[in-house]
Amino acid sequence: MSKNSPKSSDSDHIQNLKLARRTSVAIGAAFCILFAALVGFTSLRPSPLSSIGGPFSLISHTGNTLTEKEFLGRPLLIFFGYTHCLDICPIKLLEISEILRVLGPQAEIGAIFVTVDPERDTPDVIKDYLANFDPRIIGLTGDRAAIESMLREYGIYAKKAMGKSGDYGVDHTTVVYLMGKDGRLVRILNVDRDPLELARELRFYL
């Protein structure tokens, strides 16, 4: 039985490397074509953000029934949270309050705080809570069905997290939405930035 010479083995190895390289290039090209097709297909579909927003009818912290129509004609900041939240919610509301302060009392802009915990957040509870923040922030609550409807319309996740003592918190989305004068989403606003810079940006939408 004959044996391959070292030169023959090297040649076979080189040929195998070339074949592997051509195969890799072919697979890569096929992947690029499939990826481009996928991008082309998904670009025809509306962005999830384009579906944010919709009708609602809730009770304000002053006891009035308010709908989305009350806020048309001016930009609107929307934040979802709850009064028993110990960290993120009060921080976000303080940041929103600071932005409103920098914009000044004459700025035609609204802000609402929508509870994700309507069982505990009655109008009176929210009223006391919002006394710590800018008075232009309007608190909204309602029955569970009305709140759930708005959560769906605005793409907000909220779920009770039970504690050991029987108390509970609420895990929830903590974005701040900037809605335009027409009630459509403009952008998700990062409110932990410099309030002076944010105020300059928001004046563009006033």
C-alpha cells in the first residue's frame, strides 16, 4: 500500500483550505442576501413606536373625568408609575418637574402621571402625592379595566410583585413619552439629562 508524500499532503491541505474558504464565502453571501431581504421586509412594517397612544377616559387627582382630547394642541409628557414606588417614580417626577420649571410657567406643555396601581391610588392619594412635584403635573387613575386599556394603548408593562409581608410593589415600564400636539408619539424622552438642554429641545415642539 503506497503512502502519500509530504508534498502531496501539503497540496491536499491547501486544496481543503481553499474549498473551506469558498464554502464560507458562499454561506456568508447567502446570509447577506437573506439579511437584506429581511431588512427590506421589516422596513415595510410600521415601527412598534408608531402604535403608541390612543383614547382614554380616566379620573384626575382633582376628581374630573379627562380624556386624551383634553391634551390636544400642546406637547404632553406622560409617565406611568404609582405612589407607593420608593425610588424610580419619585425621581422621574422630580426630573419632569425640573424640566417644567426651566421651561417656565408660560410654556404650553402638559404632563400627566398615570397610575399602574389604581386599587391603592385613588384621586385623593394621588393628590397628596403630587403635592411634592410641579403643580402642572396631572395625576390620572380609574378602575382596573380603564387603566389596563390605557396600558395596552401605550405599550406599558405593569405587573404586581408580591412581598413577604403581603404588601406588593408593581414592576412596570418607566419610560417618559413626549406626545405631540396631535396626540401622536414624538419620542421617548430621557429625562435624566441636563434640564436646560431638555428644555431647549422641548421648546421646538411648543
